[in-house]
Amino acid sequence: MGTPLPRDPIADAQRNWERHGWGDVAAPMAAITAIMRTQQILLARIETVLKPFGLTFARYELLALLSFARSGALPMNKASALLQVHPTSVTNAVDRLEKAALVARSPHPTDGRTTLIELTADGRSLAKKATAALNAEVFGKSGFGDDDVDHLIRVLGTFRRDAGDFTDD
């Protein structure tokens, strides 16, 4: 991660916003910028843990999603919707995972237009190992207190719902 800075550049940016007459949006700018920076920090931690498994977070998410599916398989379009990514991103992830023999494509048994992605035994095993590592090294050591986690889930969930990310409560 490098050497910590002697002061918070986002707090500096907030003061600069205020000095330039944008005080009414200085705090939201700082909050949004802090969320973006936090995402970078968390993603770097996750990618570091997944690298020894030969996975990126995007590929891990697909393996994890398939491991939660009852049959271990999902239509590609359903995986795309559940992961909230463009179908091309799923196709790219499947291409790489298939090359590594972690997933396999197969035709849908009743819909000839649909391709299923199925987790292989190796894919299931790797997903299990990668999940254990993430649980131990990232999710179990998030750096957030329990109350903070609950608050973040509520605040970010409300924002995502209001932004149209999902509809249920």
C-alpha cells in the first residue's frame, strides 16, 4: 500500500472545496471520494488474497455465485444480472475460467438460445478455498467495527435501493 500520507488528502480537498465557495457540496464530495478510495483499498486487499488462487475478484464472484446455485449452474444472462455486470464481462470471465477448467459451458436443456455456466469439481474446490481465505484475511479483518458494519449496510443499502439497484427492503 505504500507509506501513509502525513494528512488526509480528502479532508484537504474538502477544505479546498469550501474555500472555493462550494461549501454546500464539500461534505458530500468528501464522502463520495472517501467511498471511492475505500473501494480501491478493499479491492487491493481482495486481489492480493485471490492472486495465489489465480483469480481476480470478478472471476471469484462468478465462482462463488455458481457455488450458491442449487445445481451449480446458471444461465449466463442470469449470472450477468445477479452480478450486476454487462454480459460481455461475464463472457470474458467464463472464457478464462473455462480455460482453467473451473467452469464449463453447456446448452440449456429447454431453451436453445441460452447457455448454462456450470461449476466443475475443481471450480467448486477453488471457490471454497478462496472463500475461506477471503473470510480469514479480508472479511474477518475488515477494519470496521460491528456497529460501523451495520450502519454501512443500512446507509449503502438505502442509497443503492434509491438509485434503482434493487427494489425490495
